[in-house]
Amino acid sequence: MITCYIQYEINPSKINEFEEYARMWIPLVEKFGGNHHGYFLPHESPNDLAVCLFSFPSLADYEQYRTDSLKDEECLKAFKYAEETDCIKRYDRHFLRPILNE
């Protein structure tokens, strides 16, 4: 299993728009075989920080999701929404290997 950790620098005046963007992506990741662990918005932290985590069975499965998402109408709509609302300034993507109590 591989977990993708994305740290976003968001526009603090567009938190509601970012939340809408996040709600679009949770089912999309799951549509492509991933397990979304949620988005986390600013609370007692910098007002321009948000993160999300989601997992795929392997890095190859994640790469297939990335390829397929660029051709999917719902994914393209989400990409466009983020661009039009300017709710994301930048993001960093990291891949982690979870240790689980199994």
C-alpha cells in the first residue's frame, strides 16, 4: 500500500471554495480504486495550510489513477473548479508507506 500525502498552500479567503474542491475529490479517488482518508483544513494552524491523505494498493495503481483522471469528465471539472476559483496557491505531494496494526 502507498499513501499519498498532499500539503496545500491555499488562499485563506477561499477556504469555502477549497472545501468544495475537496468534496469533489473524495469520491473521485474512491471511483478509481483508492481509499480517501480525508482533507484537513486550517484550525489551530496557519490559515493557508490544508492537507489530504489517500491510499492506493500500489504506486502503479496510483499512477494509473493519475493517467485516468486526466481523461475523466468529473476529474477535469474538479481541476477546472480549482483553477477558476484560485483556491489553491501550490501543493506538494509525498508518498508514504503506512505501518498498520494488522
